Amino acid sequence: MSLGISVIILAMAFAFFYFSIPAFFYILLGGIFILNIWVIAFFRNPKRPVTPDDHLILAPADGVVVAIEQVFEKEFFNDKKQQVSIFMSPFNVHFNTIPLSGSVSYKKHHRGRYLVAWNPKSSTLNERTTVVIENINATIMIRQIAGYIARRIINHVHVGDSVKQGDELGFIKFGSRVDLFLPVDLKINVSLGDITTANRTVIAKI
């Protein structure tokens, strides 16, 4: 990466001194270069090995906790659940991971709107993919939500799959938010405004 940057800088300097190319060309070239670097960074997928622990629910996304509340979840549970929402800015890693080992018992993709991801209504109105994972200790729901910029959700799991904590769940392109719906008796281990790291931050203990 650093070699490529050096080559581009040297090429621009050579062009400036020998061909008198207008300044706006350099501004345009610099803008394209920065955009390319940002896109490469956006699609990064750092490897974070996990030793699965059935008594921990790990963060499925890098971001910041924007909601912790008790809600009535009506898509699958039809019951009260604790909702923990993680907002991913355009600068976060956007690969999502499995927060708890178990079996996938439900999956559904919903077409919807593209409200800004921090809007509470985005959880039920925006385009989203919902996955339910259950094991002997708990049943949880993960909801990937597209936002105003994010317009595509990729999800790799299917009903009946056995999934392992820390494995890749999917990806939200230029995306935005992941909601967790957890049993009401679990102790939440994060607070509003906390920064989360996928596969590292403990969201709750079972």
C-alpha cells in the first residue's frame, strides 16, 4: 500500500514539473485516490479468532451502542425482549459476525425504506434481514438493517445451519445498524455510547 502511494505521489510531482498540468487535475486525482483508499478500508475484514463460549453473547458488529431498551418483538417471538442496537458509521468494519453458537431456526429478508440508521423506526421500517439463533441456553435474534446510505444486505446463513460464535454472518454494504433481541432476564454488559468490536465486546452474559 505505501509503495503504491509513493509511486502516485512521484508521478504527480513529475507531471507537475515537466508538463505544467493545471492544479484542478491534482485535486481531482487526489480526490479519486482518497475515495479508493476509503473503499478499500470499508471492505476490510479483520480476522478475530474466537474461542466459543455459550455463556457469552458477543457483539456482532463494530460500532457504537445507540439503543438499549425493552421492546415487544412481534416478528418472531411475540414477546418482550431486550433490544441492543449497534450503529455502524461509514468508517467502521461492516462485516457482521455470529454472536452466539447454535442453530438457525428462522431467517427472513424484508424489503423496506431507507431511513437514517439511528432512527428508532429503522428497525421495523427499513430494508432488513432477520436471523434467529437458538441453543440450549438461549434464543436470540439478530437483525441487519440497511440505512440511508446502505442499500444492500448480504447474509450467509440459512435455516437449519449450525453456526459458530465468531463466524461471519454477513455484510451490510455502506451500512449501518445491527439490532440484537435478547431474553429479558439477561444482564446487559454494555451502556449507551459504548464502542463495540465484533467478536470482542461482550454484550450480555447468560
